Amino acid sequence: MHELSITQSILNIALSSAENEHAKKINKIKITLGEMTGCVPQYIQEYFDIVSEGTIAHGAKLEFDSIPASAKCLDCGAETRLIRFRFRCEHCGSQKLKIVSGREFLVDSIDIDD
């Protein structure tokens, strides 16, 4: 359910940016979404379709770029992919990890008609 508040934030960002550009319509919003956010793109799009009703963003397509979760091992220094939140270095087995990607959530670009 946290997707609803996130979706409202996406809409607010898009509308504010579109207003600054004097846009008549928002067609597409590109979003970078890290695996560790726990957000489901399908739900975000469904909520967006609801919360954007009556705005210039209604009908806009959300396009997601997924960022894999990875971490740097503090013991061996290797970068390791975190699969299904398994917090263990693939190289040495250590659990001393520093997350380097997978938490991202960014509105990258907005395609508008002006």
C-alpha cells in the first residue's frame, strides 16, 4: 500500500515540472526504481491512473528502469549482487556488506506536449 503515497509524489513532481514548462499534456514519465524499494511497478501505474484523473498527466505511461541490488563486501572488497535480499558476499561468504545500489527511486524525465 506504500505505493499509493509514492505514486502521489510522482504525480506532484510531474505536475510541478510540467507547470514550469507550461505543458499542456504529460505523456510519459521515466522512473529509476531500485530492487530494494519493494515497490511494484504495476501497482504504481494502476494508482497513477487513479490519482492523475482530471490532471494533464491522466493517461501518461510510466516507464521503469530497474536497478539491481548490490553491495560491496567490507571483508574482501568485492562487489556482490544481492539476490532476494540475501545479504552475503558471493565471493567470500561475509555478511559485512555496504549497499551500493538498489535503493534508488528517481523521476528521471517527463515527456510533455507544450
